[in-house]
Amino acid sequence: MIKIAKGLGVATIAISALNTLPLQAEIYKYTDKNGKSVFSDRPPAESQSGIIQEVELNPTNLSEPPPNIPKPIREPRGPEALVTYSTIITSPSEGTTVPMGPGDFGVTAQFSPPLEVDEFALLEIDGAAIGQPQKGNSWQLRNVYRGEHQVTIKRQNTEGEVLDVSAPVTVYVLRPSIR
């Protein structure tokens, strides 16, 4: 026997719970001695209200499940792929002078389309890699030597294949010199 409180969506819960019964089963609704609505597959000997209702159920859903649709397979990128990449250094701008100090400055980039799961960005200064390839688009450089430097960012895949390279940005770093 199933007892359900009145405020819990009696009809919805009852129909859901009773949906598993055989198609020919009879369902009865009545009020017990505590004033609660009760749904059962057997009529009670007596009801508090004296009213015993036979519940009519709609037919169960007998429709077929949707077909199993496979997940799309991502095509590997190759030279024939029509993806147009854009890698742009957004900061520092061309010709920026880093003021007198320890030679610290930040570099940020914009990638279009955004980096995929299997893609990374590599920062280079004067053609030399700075750190490891990363998923982010910003770098904080410390203790860069004084002078003129060319900053570029390479977009590459996990195999190290270069997919795009930003236009170089020239940065001038001013630092005290020892004489």
C-alpha cells in the first residue's frame, strides 16, 4: 500500500509510482483514519470519508526510444583544413618602452578561434622560448635584459606543430647599467 501526503502532487506521484503495475490492475483512492489520501491496488475494508474511488490511468508510454546517435568525431587538422587562425599580441603594443626598473612586464594575447583542448601557446622573446607551452593567454615576464626585444607568440598543437604565429611586437626595456 502507498501513502502520500496531500501537498506532494498526489496525482503525479501516484501515476508515476503506479505506472509499473500491470496494465489490468485496478487502483483505488480513499482517505485513511488520519485524513491522508491513500492509493492502493486493493479496496479498503472501510474509509474515513466513506468514499472509495477507482482511479482511471492513462495508457503507459509505449513509444520507441530515440535512435542511438553517435557523438561527432573531430576531424584531425591538416594542411587542407579551412580553419583561419589569428594570434594577436594585445599587450604590450608595438614600440612600448618598459621604464627603468627590474625589466618586468606582462604580455597578453588574443586567439581566434579560441585555443582548442589540444592546442597551446608558446611565448618567444628574440626567437627563444620563454617557459613551457600553456593554455592561457597571459604571461608575466621578470628580469628581462635591457635593450630592444622582439616578442612573438606561437599557437601549436600537442605534437609541437606550429599552427599560427603572431606578428612580432618590439619592446624596449630600460634598465640601469653598471659602468
